[in-house]
Amino acid sequence: MRPLLCALAGLALLRAAGADAAAEPFTPSRGDPIRSTGCDTLMAVHGRLDVIEETVEKTVEHLEAEVKGLLSQLEGQAWNLPPGPLSPIPDLLGDDPV
């Protein structure tokens, strides 16, 4: 469970860092054709990164929902777990003076 939480935290940090980068969009210059080809390549890479970012965001949202569901199931089932080795044993007959 710890690796999943670490992965979720890392993805959340990447998601937050991406929000800062998205504030200033890249605008290519209209100049040299060689430079234009480089800019086109850069724009294509940025487009792919946008798709990857969107996919990561959807994955994080899905994993968050899964984790919340699992935690609620665990909380719902925790009441019927047997007592641990250090927990007091309940006196069902009422014979034990407290």
C-alpha cells in the first residue's frame, strides 16, 4: 500500500508542477525554415506531453477513487476483526470484577 501512496503523491506533485507550466503557452517565432522545423518538432512534443498529462490526471483521479473505495471497505469490515494480542478480552459472562 505504501508504494501506491508514494506513486500517488509523486503524480500529484507532477500534476501541480504542470499547472504552473501551463500558465505561459509556447509561441513559436516565424523565421528561419530550419528553426521552424525545430519549432514544429517542439510543438509536437508539447502536444504529446499534453496528452500524457491528461492521461496521468485521469489515472490519478481513478486511483484516488479506488483508494477511497478500498479504505471505506476496510473501515466497514474493521469492526468484525478479532481482538489483537494486547487488546482486553471482553467479559461475556460478567464474572470479572473490574
